[in-house]
Amino acid sequence: MVQAYILIQTEVGKAATVAGEIAGSQGIISAEDVTGPYDVIVRAEAENVDVLGKMVVANIQNVEGITRTLTCPVVHL
């Protein structure tokens, strides 16, 4: 399994709505609205990197109110 943090920027005032909509999606461990340069931070899990990428492009980026995402895979060194 591959896990990643997905950092999300949203339109003004949309962070809570975006986090709530993403939270119910398959493969999402957590979705929190936060302060700082990003508005929502999601922790996701997928079978492999390809499935993770498809999840981000097909599911997360299609949520209304999202302007930008940055996917950070977790590595175990």
C-alpha cells in the first residue's frame, strides 16, 4: 500500500466544504481543513502509486472549490 498527504488550496471560504466532501471518499484516511498556505490536508491510501494518481486526478481534483493540489507520498527511510 502507498500512503500520501495531499495538500489542497481552495477558493476562499470553501475549505470546510471541500474537506467534508473528500472525507467520505474511498481511500481517504483523513481530510482536515487547516490554516496556512494550504486550506485542506488529506491523508490517502491506495494499492500503488498509479492508483493513487488516478484517485487524485479523477476524484479529488474534481471536487468543486479546489484550485490546486500537491501530492506528497509517504516514504519510510
